[in-house]
Amino acid sequence: MTAALGNYAIVHIDGEVADFSWNACLTPLNQRTQVLAALRHAITDQIAAARNAALNSGKPLVCSVTGTPIPSAAELHIDHAAPTFLDLAEEFIAGNGGVDAFHILPDSGTGVSYIELEDKELEERWQGHHQERAVLRPVLKRVNLSDLRRVSGSGTPTS
């Protein structure tokens, strides 16, 4: 009997998607993918702050893309309007020596891992760049995880 292997992913509170399918777990990440993951990790506090601001604004939560009410905190994701995360990251990478100039810290081996930049000064510059240029917006979870992904057509998260 042959069992079909499905694709599995973890969706973090901030909307970040971590694929943990067999294929993803056994395929090493290329440098560009690692750098983008490290840049995304470096701005988790900014995403969380935007989420908290939306939740604590006292205003009804409304999806910035569809205009539909967001019924609960569990259905709230924070997304990048133009420029997208990828636009901001690619701009920053190009302005800082290209993808090979970014070094990733080795895995700590503690059982909880994420990809992190080795150069903390570079990471702080990225955080400042993102803080200055990002336009974060509340969206419905389903819109962020499906509709916006299809629009990008690249297979790369657009948020």
C-alpha cells in the first residue's frame, strides 16, 4: 500500500509560514532563501507591534484588501502593502553587497531554531529600513495565505 505524502506547514501568529513537509526538511535552503528568512525573522517585533496596534485600536478590524470585517484575532494577519516584503528585502540586499554578503548564524542546536543574521549591525540597519519603508496592513488570514499568494504568482510569499 502506498501512502500519499501531503505538504504540511506551520502558520505562525504573525502569518509567517514554515513548510515542514518531507521535501522541505530534506532539501537544504539556498543562500537567498536563508537570507530572506533571516530578514523576515528580524522584523517579527515590528509585525507583532502592527498586529497589537490593530487589535488595540478600538476600531473594528477590517481587511485592507477585501473590506470584509475580520471576525477575531485568530483571523487577523498583518501583510505588507506595496512595497511588499520581497520588494523591501531585495532592495536592501542589493544595496548591501548582494545575497552572498549576508552571513547566517549557525543553528544553535537547542531544538528551537530560526534563521538569523550573523551581523547584528546589518540586522539593525535592515530593521530601520523596514520600519521606515514598510506599509503594514491588517488582512484576513485566508486572504493572506491564499489570495495574495496567487496574485504574486512567484510562489514566494508576498507579505
